[in-house]
Amino acid sequence: MNILYDARLDGELPVNDKANVLADLEGAVPGLTLLHREEDLRPFECDGLSAYRVLPMLVALPESLDQVEALLKRCRALGVPVVTRGAGTGLSGGALPLEQGVLLVMSRFNRILEVDPDARIARVQPGVRNLAISEAAAPHGLYYAPDPSSQIACSIGGNVAENAGGVHCLKYGLTVHNVMRVEVMTIEGERMTLGSEALDAPGFDLLALFTGSEGMLGVVTEITVKLLPKPETAKVLMASFDDVEKAGRAVGEIIAAGIIPGGLEMMDKLAIQAAEDFVKAGYPVEAEAILLCELDGVEADVDDDCDTVRRVLEAAGATGIQQARDEAERAKFWAGRKNAFPAVGRMSPDYYCMDGTIPRRELPRVLKGIADLSEAYGLRVANVFHAGDGNMHPLILFDANHEGELDQAEELGGKILELCVEVGGTITGEHGVGREKINQMCAQFRPDEITTFHAVKAAFDPSGLLNPGKNIPTLARCAEFGAMHVHKGQLPHPDLPRF
């Protein structure tokens, strides 16, 4: 399983004496909650990617920024790695702990510090749930746009770390487009402010660099987010197709017609059946694929856009088009999509959720490629897409109780991601690289690009102690990865040199 994984970018982690580290931190950081017994550590052994599990040396649960600062300074002095964790809903192993490291859990920083309806911003601590921001802003007619399917549980600090998206990111953007300022702390305990409440900030755009950096550059301690007015109206069209490739082509044709939906989602037959059985959303289970297209804004404009989209869908070969009759049915349509992951989990003992992004025009080709790979590996794949922006989430069904099936699922997932790169896409859209996709980084980036990534990390974290072994592969790993693909008669990237 992921045989190329190494524990640290520059070699093995140092062996730390747990008792000594515990005693040192207890003395240096008064009042800090430190978990060290196995039964207390066990709940933190993985994030949402439960296939990878590591018991951390210690878990720290600070309640003040002074404690975070003191902890980081001591870990820096001791040479102890630190992995930061929020709600633990991530799906790429980004918050996977280290056996010789401290897991810094920021869940107790869960206060909404300010909602300013005039400036349309909110200042929040990193442990605040995504959905809680919109709930706090609702009395002012405002909301926070990025809405991952896990928004009821995921924390905004984790959203910043992974640059999370959601079903409405096509029109309203990812986390990076909705965050104005972050307060961070380096491994040396230095406090920094990136971005500002103004439309722009002088100097390099370090805020964008930090967003999506997966805990490798610093620890998020406060976030200022942009709030948007709730649209006057929102209407959803559900289109059924008898062919999944027709549905894929319809996505590009909607955008080509000049329509930018608030959300444009796609599900294939397996995902439709799972969601309908679980949620009873009113989905047509006989369809090979459905598109959910939400249009929002001023009512007159939305009505015109609905008519345009309906015509596009009919011309694209939709076998049925249904518009949500009221807000309750609209919510039900979205409930089916947002519960697709747990719904598919009822169909199989295990599933492996992928996260790649492709140009919209390549949807038909990639869907066919996934179907061919599914048949070749003998594993079912349920496809759920943020189709409007090409962000796809194939769910590979397997049974870990059957020897070798997890390895097969991982290999199949890697092939899907490499297909995304082949058609001009990328290996992640919102889940991050973490530990899961670190091999596929070698398929997407050249050695000189990988070297630049290491240089950026070293500028923020010269000791290499923040979330080591994640996100950026070593050149040695890429050499081995390339050699494996060359041996099999294929290259993961048309321009990847033969190491």
C-alpha cells in the first residue's frame, strides 16, 4: 500500500523519547492538555482517509494562542515534527499524524469573533465549522459561499489548509476566493498576518500561497472571510440522461451558452441509485446520469436562464428535465448530492474517494476512461462530479477484508489521477495531496518544479518540521515512480524525463 511513501522529505524521522518530550512540554507550556495514553490517542490516528492510520506520539489540545506559540517553539527546539489537525474530515491523509510527532489539534478555537454586516466579513477562529459561519451571518441576509459536502462538520481552518470547494464553487469560487486575511504562526512561534480586509494587499500574494498549503508552512490561528448577500431566488433543474457521455457533453454546452450556474453537479447511475435509496431525493434511478443545475440571482434573470438551460439540455439529449417545484424540493435535490458519499458507503464495505480536476471538454473522454479502468480492475466506480468546474470524485468500491483489494483500489485511483493529468487536468481539486496523492505529484510536475516547491517550504519552515512527508515528493521518489512507469511501458506525463 503506497509503497513509495517515506516518513520525511529528507529521510527518516528522528527517534524522540516520548516520556522526555511529554515532560518537557508539560513544563514549558502550563495548562496545555496533552494526551499520551494509547486509548486517548486512538481517535486521532487518521483523518477521513481511514485506510492510512498512525498513532501519534502525543496529541496537544491548546486553548490559547500563547499555548500554541509555546508548543511550536519547544517542538522546534526539540526537533519534534508537528502535524496540525482541525475537524479531521480531510480525505487525503493531510492530517495523518506521525509516530514520532505531535498532533496539534485546533478544535477548541471555535469562536466566531465578529460578524460585520456592513463590511460583509466575518472574523473566526480556525475550529469554527464551515456551516456555522453561514448560520451566524443569516440574520443579516448574508452567507459564506464555499460549501463542502462535509460543511456541517469540517472546520474553516482545515478549509484554508486544503483550499476546500463545494457544489457552489463554480460561480462563487473556492476558499482562496472567499478568504481575505489569515493570521498564522510559524514553527518558530512567529505570528504573521497574510492578506487584509482591503480589496488588495501590497507585496507578494502570500495569502493565496498559504491557502491550500496543507499545514506545511504554518498554523492558521484566525481567518477573515468574505460574506455574500443571499440570492433573491434560486431554482434547480434536474436533467436525466440515458448515456453518461451525453451528460458530460451537456456540461460544456451549458457554459458555452453563456450561463454560469450557482452549481452544476453530475452523478452516474451507481451514485444515483445509492443516493435515492439513502435520501429519497426523487432521483430517476433508471437514468445513466443526472445533472443538477442551480441558477440563482434576480428572479427575472433566473427564469430566463432556466429557459435557456432547458433548451440546451433538450438539445444535448436529456431524456427528462424536472424543475424543483419549491424550496423543499430544491433542498431535497441537493440533499441527495451532498449525501452521495455516505450513501455509496451503504453499497460496499469500503470505498476510496478520488479527487481530480479536468477541463470540462474532456469529461466524456475521462468518463469512458474511468469505465474502462473499472472493468479492467474489476472494481465498481460511482462517479460524483462538481461538473461545472471539472472537479471529479470517483468513488472506488472495494472490500478491505479481501486480500489485495485495497491495493487494487489505490492503484486504480492512481491511474484515474494520471488520466486527469494526461488530458490537461490536475491531481486534486479540493481534497489536497496529503499522503494519498504524493506519488501522482511526480506525474504532474517536473523535477525542477518539485525543487521549487521544496524551496518555498524551506522559506517558511527551514527545519522541515511542519507536516513532513506530505504534499511534496522527494526527487528520489519521483525517480522511482518514473522508473516504475517506464518499466511498464508508459510514462505518467508526456514530458516527464526518463530517470
